Amino acid sequence: MFRYLCIFMLFSLISQSDVKLGSEEEHILEYMYTFFNSSHYEVVGLLDGEPVDFYSSVLKSPVPKKIWNEKERSFGNQYWQDHITSRQKIDKWFLSSAEDLKMHMTKNQSGDVVQMRFGCKNIPERNPVHDEETLFAEFAYDGETTMNFIHNTNKWTPVDVAAQLIIDNWNRKRSIKYQITNFLNVECYQALYNFQKFELNATQYNNSSDPLIYTVPRGSLKPGHNNLTCLVTGTYPSSSPIEMNLFRNNVNLTEMEGVRSSGVRPNEDNTYQLRKTVMINASESEVYQCVVNHKSFPGTRKNTWEVKKSEESSGGIKSSFYWTIEPLFFLLAVLVVVFVVWFFKYKWRSEPNRHLAANPEENAALGVQDGGSLIDQGGETTSVDLSSEREDLTNAPDAEGENDEAYGSRGSSDSDLSQIQQTLLEFNTDPADN
């Protein structure tokens, strides 16, 4: 009895003085335990939904997630380390209790998951010792709540009738109930108060160097247009909303006008950033504004960007001109090269045809191809000019000393063909061979 009286008096002092820090707003500190098996579990501490720390069966020590506990020299690190130590008994009890609960309610040996959630919250104008909404502890099996802890009676009550047997066993163990009650009524609220104080100090420290706002124009794939990006970075914490609006000529732009938002994202230093982008027409004179509201700022911040037609338009026109003209020059150059290649190739192929006989039969007899080429016995092709030979054949007498009148029609005798072939063979003979 004396023990609980001391707890009540201690908590009364906390609730009357310390917790006034957050009396205007509701705050909650909770711990989420997840048990997969005896060798795999995870624990995360959350303050107003944001991670304070995290550790698991794989990690050797908890990992801090706040500015005020991330380093040994951080102003809240020492208290956080002490709080981690005070939670070790609860951690060990959870592991043994989760194993016990899983053994009693096993549905699937390989896939069952046991979870525990407990913590505290301060609600304005309420005494947390006597309010059921301010303290909570519960177990869940495969995502469904199986039991709750009622701190006024210091007993577990079943939600799932299958957990009744194990609840009767737990309620008989006074040491376990005392550890839970003591942690919820004292340790949890002390941590909630101190964590709130650290958060406030971190916010004030961050406010000493106000978040930065940038308005940056960037190029766009669309000719004659640019992307205007407004970035605010260095805000803290993420639970404090960042309000950013883009205006064109004092008209608020929305997603319908093409505004794209990155959403709130974390930085490496545990601060946060938000950026919004809109496409602007470089050929029009317009005034853009980026308006940002955040509790880090004493008032509204405005960044103005004016698009001047005389400067920006010329740049947009030049960009559009080059995007249009350069491909035309390239296409014209390709056409010129193709035409030159075609012209010389056609000229080279057609020039020998002027020396061919008009009679195709004579060409066949001479072994000449359509391109004016002669195929020798070795299979090689040689271009030959037959104009002089045709002239000699026209004026030369035949074997009987008479002029072959039939030759006027480009005919020839066997002896003439033999003489021509002999002449061609001599003509094709390489002088180096002689």
C-alpha cells in the first residue's frame, strides 16, 4: 500500500508541474514489440508517431532516431540511455510472455506473429493516473487483439476467449503486474515529459538557424519553358506541418495547373524538406511567388521570381530555334552525302556502257557483261574499251578479201571473232608477266 502511495505522490508532482509543458496539446509515447520467433524480434519507440529509437535481435544496441539522442554529446542522449536500461526488464518479460502466448495459441508454427503495444499519453485537463485512456497495454496475435491490461485493477482481461487460460496464469504473478504498472505510471510519463522537453529544445535550437527557402529555375524538355522549384529544408519536426503554396500573378496554383509536390522528406540530419515545382512559360512576363508557413518562422515567408519577357523570352526563342533548326541542318547534310555517293556511283557504272555494241549478240559473243566488263578464264572481270576494235572490224576485209556487207549490221565471221579474242587476250596480258 505504501508503495502505491509513493507512486501516486511522485506522479502527482510530475502531472502538476512537468507535464504542463504539453498541457495544450495531446502527446503520446508508445512502444511496439513484434515477436516472430525466439531469435527474431523488433522493438520501436514512438513519440507522437515518430521514431525515437529502434532495435532488434540483429542489432547489438538501440539505434537513436532523434536529433537530441543521435549522438553521445546530444543533450538528450544520457537520459535516453538510462530510459533504455529501465526498459530492459519489460523487454525480457515480453520475450518470455510472447513465447508463452504463442505456445498456447499456435495456429501456424512457422508464420504466427505476437505483438505487444504499451505506453502512455497526456490529455489536457485530465489526471492520467485515473483515466483509462491515458495508459494502455495490449497483446495481439496475428494482428488481432487478444488481451488488454487494466491498470486500475492491475489485471489482464481477455478479448479472445482462447487467451483466458494464459491470462489466469499471468494474473497470478504479482511481480509481472507490478513491473507493468510501475513502468506505465512512472517510467512512461517521465519519459514522455522529458522527450517532449527535448523535442521543444531541438525545435528552438533548429529555429536559431531558420530553415532555408530556395526558388530555383531549371531547364525543361519542353522548348521555351522552364521548371520553377521552391524548396524549404531544415524544418523540424515532421509532425509540424509545412504549408507551401505557389502563386502566379497572385493566383494560387494547384495540381490542376501542373504543380508537382515531393511530399515531406527526411534529411540526413533528421530535419525535413519539402519541394514543389511548376512549369513556367519563358516567353511571357509573369510574377511567381513561393509562400511558406511553418512554426519555425515568426511569420509567413515569401520568395518572388519575376519572369521578364525581354530576357527570358529571347532565351526561350533561341532555345526553340536551335531545337528546330539543328535537326534540319543535319537532315540536309545527310541528303547531300547520299546524293553525292549516288551520283558518282551511277556515273561510274554507266560510263562503260557507251562503248558497247548496239547488238546484244555481239556482246555475248565477246564475253562482255552489261557494264562493259570481260570475264577471262580465271574468273576475273576486266573493263575493256572496244571502240577501236569495232572501227577496225568495220573497215577490214574478210577472209576472202571482200568487204563483208553484212558487217554493217554488226555481224562477224568465225575468223574475225578468233582474231578479236586473240587481240583481247594480248590486251589483258600483264606487262610484268612478259
